[in-house]
Amino acid sequence: MTLEAFFFYAFATLALGGAALAVTRPSAVHAAIALMVSLLGVAGLYLLLTAEFLFVAQIILYIGGILLLFLFVIMLVNLDAGRGLRQFHRRWPVGAAVTAVAGVVLAVLWSRVQLPPAQRMPETGNVELVADTLLQDYLVPFEVVSLLLLVAVVGSVLLARKRA
Amino acid sequence: MHYVAVSLGLLLIGTAGLLLRRNIVIILMSIELILNAVNLNLVAFSRHHGNAAGQVFAIFVIAVAVAEAAVGLGILLALFRNRETVQVDEVDLLKW
């Protein structure tokens, strides 16, 4: 087994195992920690795919930002009151059936797909390449995203503040 | 293609969590898992086609995920203040 294959399977195990733990733990704090493991695994996969910029962005934004937000909210709403309760929906067979059907269909698609031959990335560094693409070809969506973030900030502050 | 299989697994785990769990915070985490599956697919195909546009799209997806998490958790805080619950099936004011 080559080194790359070893790291691939290690990171894939982290990502999938963490995800499975995150959706099954009864305690929300444990689920958040498991989600962190899963996100770290995905970050490692980005590194294997030579997407260094996304590797750093994943760790800073997802683990440093979103996960911290989750932990703060868990602290604010005292989720452990719901620990002893039923964790799954009363109509869980429907959800499980939908998931199973989607899984079978996507797995069949996955096994039949024919990819065109692989091409090489240009030899410049990954960060330069992403920056060129982002700021030359996708400049307008980039600016729209900043507007979206502004709206999200104002909206979440409005939603979460106490009624005067 | 192995990366796409991992992404498929993440998507299915996220879907299962989204549809089966009662806790709203866990449901939001499942949405993050699904978005991560999408990102992994985008980056894998970006590598395969030798084109950085997929990675740029993954950056956009991360930005939208941040906005979604902020707004979703804000809604969750407002909901908890009004109803004192975080279980989705106890939030049934609009149910007929």
C-alpha cells in the first residue's frame, strides 16, 4: 500500500467515523466534538487533493468558526435537558427508507459512471491558482457573497436579540 | 473515484441525521455534513479536470454554509426563548 493510499484511508475513516458518531450521539456536545473529527478528516482529504487553500480555510472557518458557534449555542440553550428523551423521530422508518433509496440510487450511478481521462493542474501554486480564478473569472459572485454575509450577520443579530 | 465514494458516504450519513434526529442542533450539524460532502466532490472533480473553478465553488459553498449556520442558530435561539424546546416535533404551531 502506498503512503498516499494509507493517508487516504486514514482520513476517510476519520471523516466517515466522525460523521457517524456526530449523528448518533445523544449529547449535543459530544456530537459537536465528533463533527470536529469529521471536518478534520475532510480537511486532510483536501490536502491529499493538493487543495492547500481549502485545507486551511476548512480548518479556520469550519472548525474555528462554525463549530465554535455551535458550541456557544449549545452552551446558551442548555441542550442537556433533552438528553434522556427519545433521540429519533416517531416516524423514523420513513426517513430511513428515504435515505436507503437515495443511497442505492447514488451507489448505482457511482458504479456506472465513466470519467474522461484525468488532466493535470497547471504547475503554479494552488493558492495563486485559486486566487487568479476567484478574482478574475468569479469576481462578481465573490462580491455578492460578501453582501450575503452582511445580510446574514444583520439577520442573525435581529433574530437572536431579546425583544425590547 | 474513491473520493466520490467518501463524499457519498458523508452525504448519506448527513441525510440520515437530517431526517431521523429530533434535536435541531444535530440537524444543523447534519446540514454541515451534507455541504462538506458537496465540497469534497467539487474539489475531487476540480483535481480530476485540472481546473481550479471547482475549488472556487467550494469556497462559495463554505461562505454560504457560514451564513446558513449563523442564521439557523439565530432562529434556534429565538425559538428556544419562545418555546423552551429544541426538539423539532414539539414545534408544531403551524401544523393543522
